[in-house]
Amino acid sequence: QVQLVESGGGLVQAGGSLRLSCAASGRTIDYYAMAWFRQAPGKEREFVAVISDTGRNTYYADSVKGRFTISRDNAKSTVDLQMNTLKFEDTARYYCAVQISGKFVTTWQTSYGYWGQGTQVTVSS
């Protein structure tokens, strides 16, 4: 019952920055944790970052910690991912998702649903 649309991807040089946005519609996401995942060609989809329902708690994959920042604005029903100091290995399609199971914030892909169509991030070097 939730529709997610990701945007903000593009081509950027290594060391540059991008800000991704996930817009939710259909019903409120105020009571759910939201996460970003990514998938590169030939690789499994992997966890990137998650933010709790209130935005108070966040958790990041080791590969992006210190470079990426996840945030949310429940009034606008949006979740953003600020990506700084981008590396070539960050190249992937980035997806937003809603945590639909579990009592606590989780990195487990199986706990998420309502995946968006994704937005492509390509980092050149």
C-alpha cells in the first residue's frame, strides 16, 4: 500500500557527491524504518543505510560509513541519502524500501518491502 520513487542518481566523478531522494505515497511511513540498498551488475543486493521511524537512530554499512548520511522528513514523506566522497565501487542501482517486519531496525533485506524502481549511480574515475 506504499509506493516509493527514488530519484537523484546520475554520473559523478570519484570524490564527488550526490543526494538521493525517496518519495513515499499511498500511506504514511511515519511508523516504519526506511532503508537504502544497492545492487551492482553481477552482485547481490546489499544494505547501505537505515533510519528509524523517528529518524533518531541510523546505521550504515561499513563500506559507506563516514561518507553517506541518511535522513528523513516524515512531514514530506521523504527519505534522503547524502553521498559524499564517492568511490568507483559505489557504482550501483540504489533502492529505497520500507521495513515491514521485525520489531527493531534491521539490515536484513528480507524484512523490507515496497521497493522502488531504483535510481542509477555511476561513479567514474
